[in-house]
Amino acid sequence: MPKPHMCSAALLDKDLSGQTFVVTGANSGIGLVTATQLASQGATVVMGCRRTEEGEARAAEIREQHSSAKLEVYALDLGKLDSVRAFAKTVQDKHDALQGLINNAGVMNTPQQKTADGFEMQIGVNHLGHFLLTELLLPALKAGAPARVVIVSSCFHDKAMGREGKIDLGDLFFEKREYDGWEAYAQSKLANLLHAQSLAKRLEGSGVTAVSVHPGWVRTNLARHSMPVWVQNYILRPVFGIMGMIEPWQGAQSSLHAALADDVPEHSGAYYSQLGVYRDKSFNKGGWPMKSPNPAANDDATADALYEKSRTLVGLA
Ligand SMILES: NC(=O)c1ccc[n+]([C@@H]2O[C@H](COP(=O)([O-])OP(=O)(O)OC[C@H]3O[C@@H](n4cnc5c(N)ncnc54)[C@H](OP(=O)(O)O)[C@@H]3O)[C@@H](O)[C@H]2O)c1
């Protein structure tokens, strides 16, 4: 079994004083570790949380470990565009300049549901909510350049439990085809990867770098729609460990590398993968960065079309 990719000790010791990062879904799993690490290095971290009480409780725990941690917790429901706009306004009111936006929050394999704005839940939360947030925070990111947008995708953008990752621009919300939770997740995670590519193209010369990442198969609450989380964490944990499931600390490494490593701006638009499960096993060891084996992930025309469609859907066209 190959070992997970890990950031260097020097990278995780870099002084981030004076820098401000926004992390979505910062109250749980990979987002919580990412926020904790950035704050421990001196950054101000804005924690975007759907459940603010949970966010405040986690922020209090971070402050117990790192007494000087600079944390702000604001409400963010990516399934409600009004909430995204309100969150972005709060962030902009408090911060003229940002050095990082980590689009981390996500849901996986949900039952068929719609967001408040009528989007299929997984593409709505994982991609469209983050798409609007990114567009609204771009002025602050440009003002804070050099800055980064890190979009947490998944190796399941390639194939999720046998379902091929593809974007169906004619039926993004599964209104004409039968709904499948894994197919919808694969579509949303492919959208994440393509979003980073289009951003990189549009942001050339701005000092803002955009990349996507796969964090690995990580023991978090993400599995909640596929199995009870206690089954994953207790009953199946030894087996899953042998099969390659990693801990949140290891799972945050791709995001931290993408947010902090010096050479990432040379690879704007790229995909950074922890160990993963790909259709072609030779890709399973991942790479920082690596080219996705999914031909749909290397398709500029779809990336451009998705960008335009996303602008229209979130009311920016
Ligand atoms: N874990 C893995 O194996 C794995 C593999 C590949 C990719 N990923 C990606 O990693 C990212 C982080 O997931 P995780 O594994 O850390 O799972 P997690 O522990 O379930 O964390 C997900 C976070 O997203 C938040 N969230 C969900 N719906 C939201 C909404 N409508 N608005 C705002 N926030 C919302 C959750 O908030 P609540 O706590 O309120 O639910 C939580 O903070 C996701 O994008 C996921 O797709 C994970």
C-alpha cells in the first residue's frame, strides 16, 4: 500500500501572520483540520459553517490548542444562494483582501433532494454554491494577491462506485434521467475540477491561482448518506484502514499543500491528488499535481460551457 502524500514540516511551519483564508465546511472533517492548521500558523481563518453553533464549538476547541488563533465563524449554507451572498458580504465587509479561499464543504450520495434554489443537491452545494461564493470573493482575492482558490474535488470525479464522471449540461439536475446518488456526486466533483481549470484561465496574470484537489479516502462524516458513520468509525474501521482509508489529518494534506506550497502558482488549473481509486490503477498513487485519467476532466469546451451555465444559474449572467 503506498504511503499518503504529506506536506513538508517546513510548509506546515511557514508563518502565515497577516494572511486571511476562508474555509467552507470548517466545522468537520478535512475542513476542520485545514482551518486548525492555517490558524496554528498565524493566519486569520474565516470558518464558513452551515451550523454556526457547531462552528463556534470547534473554534473554541482550536483556541484551546492555539491560544492566539484568529478565527471568525459566519453562517454559510451553500444550498441557499441568499446565504452565500450574505456570507460573502460579511467576509468582504470585514476583509478587503484575502489570500486563500478553500472550497471544502460537500455532501456525497444524498437521496434525491433540491436546494432552496431548485438545484439538484450535490451539484448545488458542491459546485454552484461554491461557484457563486468564488465569484463574489474574487475582488478580495485579487486585492490580496498572491492568493489561491483551492477546490476540494475527489477521485470520484473519474468514477464513483462504477458511475462515470460526466457533466450533462442538458440535464444537470437529473430531471430527464433517473437519479443516481453516485452519478450525481461524480458529476459534482468533476464540476469542481473543471471549475478550477476555468478559473485558472480567467485569472491568468491576476496573481490568483486556482487548483482542485482530491484529499484521499478519509474517515469523516461524508459517508453519512451511504452508511451510519458509527459503522464506518467503529465496526468497519480496521477493515477500511487496511483498504486505505486515512485520517482527517492526512486528508487535509492536499488542501494545505495546494494552499501553501511555493510552486503551486506554476500549475494553476491543475489537479492535486492524494492516494485514490481511479479507473486506471496506475493513477492510484496520486500526484501533486497529476493529470486526471478521465477524458471529460481534460475537456476545455465542457469547462467553458459549465462556467457559462453556472453563471446563469447563480444569477450572474
Ligand atoms: N472523506 C472523503 O473520503 C473524501 C474523499 C474525496 C473528497 N472529499 C471531499 O472533501 C470535502 C470535505 O468533506 P469531509 O470528508 O471532510 O466531510 P464532512 O466531515 O462531512 O464535512 C463536510 C462539511 O461540509 C459541510 N456542508 C455540507 N453541506 C453544506 C451546506 N449546504 N452548506 C455549507 N456547508 C455544508 C458540512 O457541514 P455540517 O457539519 O453542518 O454537515 C461539513 O462541515 C468534501 O467536498 C468532499 O466531497 C472527501
